[in-house]
Amino acid sequence: MEITGTPVMAVVKANAYGYGAVDVARIADEVGVDSFAVARVQEGLTLLENGIKKDILVFHAFSQEEIDTAVSNRLVLSLNGIEMLPKIECSFRKFQIPARIHLKVDTGMGRFGVFPEEIPSLAEAAMATGCIQIEGIYSHYANIDDDPDSPLNVIQKERFEKSLDLLRSINIYPAKIHCSNSAAAFNTPSSRYNLVRVGCALLGVNPFYYEPFPSYLQRALVWKTRLVSVRKLPAGYGIGYGQHYHLAEDSWIGVIPVGYGDGFRRMHDNVVLIGGKKIPVVGSVCTDACMVLLPDYFPIGEEVILLGKQGSESIEVEDLAERWHTTRADVTTGITDRVDRIYL
């Protein structure tokens, strides 16, 4: 908020990208974010049930049941198309509660929303129901976190501006206007309007794929465990399912209680940190455990870092994303619920 000078909508969908939605939302609430956003209705309900009272925008609500739940609990709906209107009217007949909505404009993402030229007719149809309050309008950049100079960024902004102009031409002025994700919020001031949506950057993850970790962010995640078994195995011994790895010499093999069931991907070149050094994971990652090739004996209980810093070495989200051939958000979101979260 201090950096952008703009109110922040904290995006805490997918369990706050794996960090823990309720705890992250509580902290974000304390520091003064304007509002929240989630992907699904149940995520919004979870926040409400845990004391979050600020506005919560739900990106995706499609079924009658989802819309009923959102309307009756005063969650803010993303109006992604005219086909939602009969369901919203049905909810009003049940609860006599107007639906709060943000209009969604598809400016180039090709996912949800309507084209800019369709926004006036959608807004007028929504107003004609008599049971909808248009509180905002938004869109989403497709390339801005990968390439700040992509021509599509300019095209999308122009399309969004067109949508705003078309709404003004029919005297509709949504109070909240937002187009920026984390990357645009920091690096594209002209896209901030009067609200920015910040998700991964809120959690200390670099939102830019084209430059190093920015100095104004602070990493906020360490994923650690401990050795639960240490054994010396003979040369030639096979390790793990499929026996794809055999020891070249007598070696110390450690076992950690983390596997792909926890979100640690089954890749062949994983490493962890033990004793301040990068240690290779050997054999196939199991559901609940994996094996590491120790350079020497370490006692059971020795700290193991899967994500974070130990001594002068570190394994960051960017490193795992590159190793696992995926996005940074996918790395953290994939850390499953059975991994304990401790907030300091």
C-alpha cells in the first residue's frame, strides 16, 4: 500500500497460494487492506466464518447454489456474463437481498468476462433486474508478469479504458476499478486506478519473471522438516520405487517425512539443505517420504530445509519453479494441508 499508494485487494484464493488463507487474511486485515478476493464461494465463507468482515470478491460462482450462498452472505460476485442474471434474480426472490457485483471485462485473457463492447448491455441488463448493485469493474493482464513490454499489455489497458468510457456514456460509475495484479501494481502505475489486486507479492513471492527479487519485498516462507532415519547402506544397494538409483559406494542414506503427498514434486533432480549444504534427493520421491544421499553421518532430528535458507545456501520458490517446470504460485499452492503452518 505504501509502495503503490493505492488501496489493496488481498487475493487469498487457493488457501492464499498455500500460505493459509485465514491467517494471511487476518494479518492483511490488521495492516489495513481494503478488501479480499477468492476464487470460490466456499473460500469466501471460510473467511467470513473466521471473522473477516471486509468485502470479499468471489471470482467464480456459476451454479444456483453458489450464487444463493454468495448473495445470502453478502459476498461480492464477479458478473462474468449475462447468463448469470436469471440465477441472481432467483436468489433475490429467495432472500430479498440485492446481489453485489463487479463487472468482469475480458480484455485479452480469454477466460472469463465479456468483451468491452458488451459491457454496456451487460450493465444495463443487470440494472434492469432491480436486484443488482454494480460496485466495481475489473480485468486481468495475461502477460504483464512475464514481459512488461508485451504489446498485449497496451492493448488490454486500452480495451479496459474503452469499457470504462462506455459505462460512463450510460451514466454508470462503478466505485471500485481494478486491473492490476501483483506485477502491474508495482511496475505499471497507470494501471492502478483506485484499487490493486495483490496476491503472491503479498506473500513475499517475486511477481516478476523478468527481473530479480525486488528489494522492497521480504520472503515469508520456510519449508522445513527433520531427518527421521539415517542408515549406512552398501554399494550397489537400490533406493526407492523402481530401483532407478543404486549406490556407487557405501553411503549414508537419510529419510525425511516429506513426499509428493505434501507437495514435494516427484522430480529426478531435487535437492534439500542439510548442514548448510545442498544435498541430493535420490530414488523416486514417495507419497510420504523421500531419501537423501548424505555426505557423512547426520543424527536423526537434524534440520532439513526444502524451501528457504540455511547457512550461506538457499532454495527459493524461483528455484523450485524452474526445477519443477512450473510457476511460483504453483509451487506454494501445491504444499498440501497436512504440512503444518506456523506463523511467526
